Amino acid sequence: MLFELTDVGLDRGGRAVLDSVSASIPEGSTAIVGPSGAGKSTLLRLLNRLADPDRGHIYYRARPLDSYEPLSLRRQVSLVPQLPALLEGTVESNLRYAAELAGEPLDCDATLARAGLDPSFAGRDVAKLSVGEQQRAMLARALAQRPAVLLLDEPTSALDHAARDTIEAALGDLRRSGELSIVLVSHDPEQARRLGDWVLQLEGGRVAGCGPLAEVLA
Amino acid sequence: MSASIHVDLWQVAASLVLVALAAAISFWQRADLERDILVATVRSIVQLTLVGYAIKLIFDVDSIWLVLVLLAVMVFFGAITARHRAAKVPSSFGPLLIALALAGASTLGLVVALGIFEPTPRYLVPVGGMVIGNAMTASAVALNRLGDEMGEARARIEATLALGATAREAAAPTVRRALRSGMITLVDSTKTTGLIFFPGTMVGMLLAGASPTDAVRLQLILLYTLLGSVSISALVATGLAYRNFFTSAAQLREPEETPA
């Protein structure tokens, strides 16, 4: 298993955002689905230790997640947030920053291509990109680290249909390549059907279903 | 620089005519400041008189230890005052206390070591007061900005942490802007000094009968000393305080779990 969660709980402002969550996430492509406020994004942030649970245990590749050094964990398990948040500069400088943090060589053109961007984007100022282009640059930046796992938090929620389709096409290619695992948060069951093999369904911070796509989202 | 003048009490009393004028303008124009003007006048008399006696005592005793105690008290109350401006920075008192202490100790130590001032109460008390006062303002402005910017930049900082950057790397652009805002006021006022306003030391020395050359030279020394102290305090305050926004696992703390 990629991730194992046992009785995971997390409180914010005196309220349980996640409550006794026990679930397995296998290698491959998993969609975390549920209505807004179900705790999907919070759960995703736990998987690369941007936050730690108040209760319960999380295992990554059979080892307790908190036994990993957080910085090196985040370079293997890379998270792309819901809204693009690039550093000032060009697309290439953002990619280079990420690659250097991970100690990986950067093939800028190839990395851009995997995120559905053509090589001309390398020198573009990130402040002058559309939100859809910025979100693809965020995806490219995460890929520049050559992560083992890509965590995506509603990567298309702020985008129009055309931009969404481009991101989904890039994610579809990554999924088929089999070189990394994907955990995708989505409020849209149709997107989960298009991109997931495995589904974790949350409602009100509790597990409402977990298993192969065909069983959970029948 | 041993110029000395005597000011009689009747001269001070006569200057209260201008206070009365201020109160009259407030009353006439219904600015509703008469009460505040009265309070301000009484407080200025009481506070400055007390400080005057304290400084006289320190000069009479002529003990370097008493000066150090006085400077330590200034640092302590300076940090308490600055903390109110830095309300959005969790546990800002410690960073401010260290920033003011380091700024005061290093700049005063340096001007004494360079032989610019003698290590006597006559120099250390007034210069120390200016150094610590300016350091307090600069670190308060810097941390006020840091608190605002850390809130605004949350998404970008967390996205950078998500790449495996350290807290220091993720906060670097924010810390840089906060440091800059703490330093820039004095840099700007140093640029315009003499053109738009006459700084206090120079005015005081001219009134006390010193030569304009001496007044200008001493003012320059003080301006440069203050630039040093302002830079050190803003650097130390921001460099320590940004850490309080993060956990030891390089996680950005939730705003509600940061103690005020």
C-alpha cells in the first residue's frame, strides 16, 4: 500500500474536521471525493506532513509517516495546492528552484511538456500567465522534483472547461505512464471517474466509501 | 562639546502661553482636544522632570553599572511597547527583547570601541536612549509588516513548503520585505535631513550655544549610529520572529493556534 490511515482524527476550532478515518490508498491513481467541507483537502495535507493529525496513524510505504524527515518526504510526495502560488520570476526559475530543492537535474522542455505546456513558456513571467497556465506551471514545478507521488488538491476547480481538459489530459498521460502515483482531491465524481482507479469517499470528516472505482462510485 | 546654558522656570512657564493658544484653537474650532492638551501638558512636565532627576542622579553617581541598568530597563519597556504593534506575530516579545538588546549593545559598544564617545553616563545615557528608541520603532514596524505579509502570503509560503523548502526558504521573500520596511523610514529621513527638517540633536546643540560645525558633526555621528542600530534590530527581530509562524516540522501554524 502507498498510504495506510488508521483512526486518523484532526480538530480545528473545537470541531473534528477528520474523525476516525481508516483507509488504504494503493499505488496508482486515487481520487478523494466528497462534498465541500468533507475534509478532503485537510486529509491531502496530512499525506506530505503540511499538517499532522491530532489522533491516529498514517503509514507511507509501510513506514510511519512521522518517521520521515518532513522536507525530504515533501520532495518525494509533492503537493499541488488548489490555487496556483508560484514564486516571482519566470516559469523556468520556478522549475529550477523545485528541481534544486530535490537535487534533481532539470530538463525544462520535457518537464513543461509533461504538464501540457510548450517550451516557449520557460521564459514567461509567471505574473503574466492565466490561472490555467499558472496551474499547469504548478504541475510542471512539482514534476521537476521527479516525485514518487503527486498530491493534487482540486487542480481544476478554478479553471474553465478548456483549461480543465488540458490539465486532465496531462494527468491522464502521467497516470498511463505509471512512473508515479497520483492522489487527487475532487468534488466532481465525473472527474474521479475520468482519472481514478481507486476512490476514497469522505462525508463530514468520516469515510463513506473506499475501494476500486467501480465498487465505490457504481 | 561642553556648551551649557541655563533655563529658568519662568521661561518654561512663559512657553505655556503657546499651550493656551493651542487649547483656545481647539475650543474655538470645536476640535475637542482641550482635555487631551491638558493631559499631555501635565504628563510632559511630570515625565520629563522625573527623567531629568533620574539622569541627574545617574550623572552624579557616575557609575557605568547604573547606566547599564537604565539601558536594560529601556530595552525591556521598549520590547513591551513594540509588542503591541506586532500583534499578529506569535510570541513576539522574545525576538523584540533580543533585537533591542543586541542593537543597543552592539552600536554603543562599537561607538565606544572606535573612540567616538567616552564610556561615561554623559554620552551613554542620551545616545543609548536614542539608539534603543529608534531600534524599537524599526523592529515594531518590521514585525507589524511581517505579521501582515505572513497572513497575505500564506498560500505561496505553504506551496513552497510543499516542495520541501525549509521554513527559512519559504519565508525569505516575506522576511526581506518586513526587514526593508523597518529600515526604510530612517534611510529616507536621513536622505532629506537638513532639507525638510532639522534633526533634534542639531537644534538642541545650536540652542545650547555650540558651533554649527560641531552640531553638524555630532548629528552625522548620531544619524549613522541610528542607521546601524535600526538595521540590526530589524534584522534580528524579523530573523527570529518568522520562526514562530512555523512548527518544528516546517509546517505553517494555523492562525487560530498562534498565541497572541
